[in-house]
Amino acid sequence: MKQYNAIKAKYPGALLLFRVGDFYETFGQDAVTASQVLDITLTKRGNGSASEIELAGFPHHALDSYLPKLVRAGHRVAICDQLEDPRFVKGIVKRGVTELVTPGVSFNDNVLERKRNNFLCSLFAGKVFGVAFLDISTGEFYCAQGNESYILKLIQSLGPAEVIFSKAHRDKWEQHLSEDYATFALDDWVYAFDYAHDKLIQQFKTSTLKGFGIDGMDEAIVAAGAILHYLEATEHKDTHHIASIARMDEEHYVWLDKFTIRNLELVNAQHEGGVPLLQILDQTVTPMGSRQLRRWMVLPLKEKEAIDERLQIVDHLYQHPELTETITHQLKQVADLERLISKVAVGRVNPRELLQLKRSLQAILPVKDLLAAQSSVGLKKLSDQLHRCEFLLEKIEKELKDDAPMLLHQGGVIKDGVNAELDELRQLAFSGKDYLLQVQKREIERTGINSLKISYNKVF
């Protein structure tokens, strides 16, 4: 409990899942909360003694089932794992928080919704208001600045899963947001321009932010830098898949206020059982398409040239139904590439997902060739943006077994012939008798003793 209390003190605003053997345990008020949200039994440790404390837990292998319920209930969840193998440790096993999952920061497929972005939003109030949006599961990073009304419209349009801001402005922002969004307040020093600017420079490995078009947007830069700080604070330190940031200019879009979005039922129905417009229009066959359509719905274009380009592409596909049917068939084989690639970048991908990545990249190759052969300038442009990823495809095909399991520790992931030492160890594990016969034959030839025998003892 001393170890638990020391770790809990570092994450006071989070519900701590403390790994004990084969279970994740919660204690005290965390146990009360977990038992209510997860509908699990609440017991007591040291019942009747001075050290009595509430206790609630669940098997560690059920984490993927219980974690989404906690996060969707608006809780920040610190996952504390055993950092040593208990079999080889005398005394207390070393433990530490390996991930802090919040409503706006997660890679867990069971927490994320396939058809919408999971944005983390950061707000800053300076001379004007700055805002930044990041979906860590896809690497999409946006920022903007303007008056309060404009910023609130953006939040309404993109619907972030979590909003962060400085403690100095807690009362102001919670008044506007706390009923609709999970919120969290950071120390005021995080929202300093120099600190935020340095964070962005280090993230993108550049000497200036001019190339991203946000140089001079001080409030937006501060908001964006605070997001990168928040990722570090939640133990998400592998962020090199976040390679750029884009500005959102008010003049590029028809800005719909929250009342318009609500009353027109663009993305959500006002009444239970109702059907929003997005649900009717969304006939996309990939999660990426659904997320893109949602953004287009709430951020309609204003520039005629960009609108005409979209319309020209739609018209070409409408005039060539066979082309549309072929592309649709190929896209149905494509998994959620945006989130798969992000998992690869941060080392969270499993073998089965790598096979999904391979099949998705293979399905895109015919699409690229089809688009390149069209007369439509817009479709040719899309073809140029698709990369064949030949090296990656070849590597996965050459090294990963076609029936690889979901979990790495289950084995049977790497093909034979990739690594000589692995092949030898695998032969020892599964063909020990044949291996001993080979040793016997080799030693007979070396010594000339034809009657030489080899025996072995099993050690338990």
C-alpha cells in the first residue's frame, strides 16, 4: 500500500489501475467509482482494522473490456503495471504507470469510435483566443485563433473528446464546456509562449514554424504546445507520427454556429431514435472516409475552386459507374490505415494488424493505377498522392507469417529463413529428437565411434 500511495500521489486526478498478480486492483474512492461504473463487486481490505480500505478489481486479461467503460464515463485512467517478473524478485515487485488513458488520448480500439476522430482540444485565452486539436490515433493536428465565438464554433463542429486549459481560466471554460465535454486544467506555466514554441520546434525538428503557416499565430501556438506537454504528462512519449500541423482559417469555410448544427441535425439527432443527415449520407466503406465526410459536413468549403474540384471528381465517378464499382470493391478491403500507421509509429501494433496493413496496401495498388489512367485532373492528383510502399509490403510479405497470431508472446510470428538463430531455437523447441540425431551423426563422423549414443535428461 505504501507503493500504491506513492504512485497514486503522482496522478491525483486519475483512477489508478494497480496490477497485483493476475488482477488490476483499485483502492479507496477509486474502488467505489470503479465498482459503480463497471458494475463489479466492492469489497474491503483489512476489514474491521485501522487500515481498512475499499477494494475492487478485475482480471488483467479483461482490461480491454473494462477500460473503455471507464474512459467513456469521463475518467482519466492510469495503468500501473509490474515492471519486473515476480518470479525473479524478492520482496515488493517494482511497478510504474505505463500509460495514462484519457478521453482525448488513447490508441485503444475499444475506446475509439471508428467513424469519428478522437480529438484532444487545447484552449488558450490571450489577446485573442487560441485553440488546437489533435487526434493522437491518426496524427492529425490543427490549430486556429480568433474571437471567443469563433473558437466555440470550432469546438462544436469538431466535437473533441476532451478539452484542456490553464487553471487560471478554469471557471471560464468549465462554464461553457463542462456539461458537454470531459475537461482537465493544467498548470499555468504550461501555457507560456516560449515553452510552447520550443515544444513544437522539437516535435517537428525544424528551426521555424513558417513552413506550417502558423508563424505569428501566438495564441494558437501556445494552445498547440500545451497539447504536446499533455501527451508527455500522460506517458505518451512516442509521438514522431505527429509530423506536421495545419492552420484552420475562418475565411476558407462556411462557419456554422452550434445552433445551426444542432437544429439541422447534421451529425446528431435531437430526439431519441432520430436520424441525422450524416447517417443518411455516409455510404463510405472505410473508417477514414467516414471521418473525412464528417469534417466536410461541419466545415463546408467556401472557395469556389476547391468546390469545383470536388464536384468534378464526383461527376467523373458518376459518369463511369464501372470505375466507381471497382474502386469501391478495392476500398472495402482497406482497414483503418490512419490508425494502423500511427500504431506502427509508436510501437503498439500487433502481428495481426500488420497483416491488415499488408492487405490494405495491396488493395490500394490497383486503385492508384486506375486513378492514374483517368482523364480527370482531380483523380490523377489523388493517384499521385498514393504511395506504393513497395519496401514495406515486401518486408511484411517476406518476414511475417500469413497466420501470425494477435499477441506477440504467442510465437509463430516470424517466417523461417529470416533469422538463423531463431530457426535454430525453433528447431530445438519443436524438433529436439531430430536435432539430437543430427548431433549424434556429426559426432560419429568426428570420432569414428560407430556405436556412439546420445541421451538427455528432462529438467523440470
